[in-house]
Amino acid sequence: MLESTMLEIIAHRGASHDAPENTLNSVRLAWEQAADAVEIDCHLTADGQIVVIHDADTRRVTGEKLVVAESSLADLQRLDYGRWKGPQFAGEPLPLLAEVIATMPAGKRLFIEIKCGPEVLPALAKELDVSDRPAADFVVIGFHHHVVHGIKQLRPQVPAYLLARTTGSDVRRVSSVRRAGNVIDDLVDQAKAVGADALDVEYSELVDSAFVDRASQDDLPCYVWTVDVARVARRLRKAGVRGITTNRPGWLRQQLSRREEAGR
């Protein structure tokens, strides 16, 4: 496998090493750090608004528990989503998806992970339609097959990637009973069944050039999350992955660039 020259650096929940995850501060910082794309997490509120937050409730990032699906946007927005990261971030609001889209520079992409279920898809489709940006600027990602399949049914022109783990009890059981290569066979079959345009997989030792090559046989590019170690990122780039999601987009790009310069 030839080393990819088009590696995409994707900021995980924005530049979340340096700023509170899934906030406008974190997203804007990721663009400043020259990320090619930003990945965010989305839920649907009780009053039908798409908000950017990872968990199903607000406890971890605010200290107060409100279940997103059971709460109005107004109630959710009265909380502070930045202070947990440090006092300098106090007062960070809960962003709407539309507000994140508005930060996107030309030529950049937004990876939208659906953390709830397909109930969000009609609202999501409308949000993307009114954004006045090309469909290719967005990528809908999700672990749930019905979410990936659903967005391809509603908006086939919008890229959709199937998220998958490559560690954990299920994968270990498969790889111990059968050859490890069958793990990627299973993932490829799942991705094809739901109409996914790529695989977006958790980093593990299973993700190597053979893994990437196998997916490529079915026209499925491989993206990998979440990598904050330069040595690992270099290995994945050499294996041919199309993109790497990281909490440190600026730092990782710098590390990869230094290695390229040293090899010249």
C-alpha cells in the first residue's frame, strides 16, 4: 500500500484537547489549527432542535443532569458547558448544529455523528438543505445501521460512514475463533448492507494495510478514530487510511509534517 498523500485530519469534538468538547470554542479552534474537518455529536431535543453534545444527558459536562431528549432547548441552554474544562471556559453555551455549520470555512467538512436514533433524520436533512453548502461538505456517521441507512434514503448525495469498534468482547471473540481477517469481512458486509460510503473505525492493531486493502476492494475508504499518538498516525497513513480523527488536530498535523520534512 502506497502512503496516502490525501490524509484528512479530523478534529474530534473540535480541538477538544485544548477547549471544551462540542462547543463553538472548540470548533473554531479546530479550524484555526488547520483541521480538514471537524467531528461533532448530535442529539434531538424534546422540542425538535438538533444540539451538539456527546452524552444523552448533560451531567458530565455541566454537573447538572438534564436528559436531552426530554428537555427543551431553552432549559438545556441555561447550563454552562465549559466550566468543567477550566474556569477560563466558563459560560460556554450548548451549540445548535446550525451554529456549528455557520463556522465552517470554505473547503472544510463537518462529520456529524448521530448519537440518538433515526428520529433526528428529517430535521437533519432539512438543516443540511438550508445550509447552502454542497452535500459533500457533510458526512453523517453513526454506529446504528438504521441511522446510516436512513440518511442515505433521505439524502443519498450526503456521504454516510458506518462507525465500528475494532476492540471489545465481540471483536475479540470473533478474532479468537476465526482468523482476524474475518473481522474486516464482517464490517465490510455491514457497511455494504446499509449503503455506507466508507468505514470509520476505532483504532486498534487490527487496522493495518491488509485491513485497508480489504475494505478498498469494496470501494470503502477507511477512516480511523481517535488517535493522539504521532507514531500511530504515521503508521496509519502508511497503511493507506483516508482520514484520522484526533483530539489534537494542529499538533498532529505538525508532527506528521515534521516527519515528512525529515524524510526529504
